[in-house]
Amino acid sequence: MTGRDTSARTGSAGRLTGMAAVVTGGGSGIGRAVIARYVDEGANVSVLERDADRARLLTDAYGDRVVVTVGDVREPDAHATAVSAAVDHYGRVDVYVGNAGIYDFGRGLERMSPEQIIAGFSEIFEVNVLGYLLGARAAIGPLRESSGTIIFTVSSSGTFAGGGGSLYVASKHAVSGLVKQLAHELAPDIRVNGVAPGASRTQLSGVAALESDRRTLSGESDLLDVIARQLPLGFVSEPEDHAGLYVTLADARDSRFMTGVVIASDGGLGVGPPRAPVTPQSSPRPQAPGASSR
Ligand SMILES: NC(=O)c1ccc[n+]([C@@H]2O[C@H](COP(=O)([O-])OP(=O)(O)OC[C@H]3O[C@@H](n4cnc5c(N)ncnc54)[C@H](O)[C@@H]3O)[C@@H](O)[C@H]2O)c1
């Protein structure tokens, strides 16, 4: 929220105390890490997730701090239900996080038939782009009331080539455009920003039309090792590495002058390849102050 409407926020424990968020694709990966962090910071969360098992695990983990709608982001009614659930349970929507997405595993144009291009394009754009548009549309009313904020999970593929195939990269460039256009349209009431993760060890899955929907990114350890070697910081991220950025963009005390911005969290892709060979390593965690470096 922008800080103009804080009347319904109560308590002082976390940075987001008293706020309510809607998060799509919160059953796994980055969305799940954002939910964990939002709850930790005092927010309640309405989740739209297509996987019923993941939805149940969320409810088990967070009880009444989370309400889950099982549904598909391609369906307008699913978004309406998730937004209504936030209003019914928590009385407001301060943050809408469009996050559910699928990946093409770098499928080259020449490796797709025209029929696969058409079907793959529809599937990936409907989930990655239309899903965000429909969700934002459903949330605008309550977001205006709270002077709230929209956050989209973009990707390094929203800026750079080579991290996916043409379908995925085009879909994420489209999301970069949405961040700018919606920031323009919805100002000054609603801020619209994005987070652009680079490679992250998640269950990010493929496209049914390309018969890759059973593949997951975390199952491709060779690919992740190659990516890690190409990054200046030398490791592939974990979903939790990005979650704090969604807190900062949700909390107007830290970001009320930001709209139309996409924050990169990508291991340094923008500064080029590593200067010296980097040995792939598991993500080094920040050390607590005073902790031993060994
Ligand atoms: N993992 C990465 O390396 C990476 C990098 C950059 C950007 N991203 C983006 O992050 C976002 C989250 O992906 P992730 O890596 O956490 O993957 P993930 O698969 O672990 O999580 C995505 C969640 O979205 C759900 N989902 C997928 N399609 C859906 C649909 N049609 N309707 C409702 N729910 C649906 C899945 O069931 C899953 O729980 C995506 O937009 C992805 O493009 C991921």
C-alpha cells in the first residue's frame, strides 16, 4: 500500500502487518517463498494455485493466514474467486502478485512444427501473460481502495535472450511491457512493478503442447550447472533469494516512489560472463552477524 490508507492495518510485528495479498502459483517455488515471507512479515494471503495437492499443503502449513483457491490462471472466474476470498477473509487487497508461469526449456524455433508453435504459443502466453492481465483486472477494484500495488514475476528472459526459447522469452518480454503499461494506466492509485529472477531451483514446468509439462527445472541438474558457470555470482538461486524483494515492493514505506520498475535478481547477468572460471556451488547463504565463515 502507498501509506495513504493504513487505517485497517493493526499490530506492529512485521513490515506487512495487517495487509492482505493475492498470489498466483503460490503452491511451489518462488510463489511459495513469497507467501512464507509475507506471512512472516504479518500479511494474510489469498492464493490461486492449479495443483490441489500443493493447495492443501499450503493450508496445512499456514492455517487461517492463507486461503487457497484451486483453479487455473487462464480462467477469469478463478481470479474473481481468489480476490473475493481475500476481501471476504481479510477485508482488503493491498498486493496482487502475478507469478504462476510455465517454461519452454529453451526449445528452438526449428525444433517446433508450425502446429506446435501455434499450440505452444497459446499455452505459454495464456498462462504467462493473459494470466497476469486477468488477475490484475480482477484485483483493481480492491487495490484502488487500499492504494495498493501490483507485482509481477518477470524473469531475466524479460530482458535478455538465451535463457529460454522464443516462446518463453517473448512471453516474459511481454510481461516487462505490461509492468510499464499498467504502471502508466493505474498511476497514481496503484503502483505496478516487477521482480526478474534469474535461474532458480524450482519445479518450474514445461508446456503440454510441447510435451514438456512433466519436466521440471530442478530436475535438470546439468542445465543448472551450466547456468551457474555462466553467472558472475557463480550459483543458481533458491526461491527464497528473491522473496524479500516482493516485501520491499509491497511495503510503500520502502518503495512508494517506485512504479514501472523491474528489479533484477539474477546473479549478475547484466554485467557479462564471469571474469574467471567459477566453480559451481550450492547457494551460499548469508552468514548471521558474528557467525563463523567456515
Ligand atoms: N525458476 C526459475 O528459474 C525462474 C526464473 C525466472 C522467472 N521465473 C518465473 O517465476 C514464476 C514462478 O515459477 P517457479 O520457478 O516458482 O515455478 P514452480 O513451478 O515451482 O511454481 C509455479 C506454480 O504455479 C502453478 N501454476 C502453473 N501454471 C498454473 C496455472 N495455469 N494456473 C494456476 N497455477 C499454475 C504451479 O502449479 C506451481 O505451483 C514463473 O512466472 C516463472 O516464469 C522462474
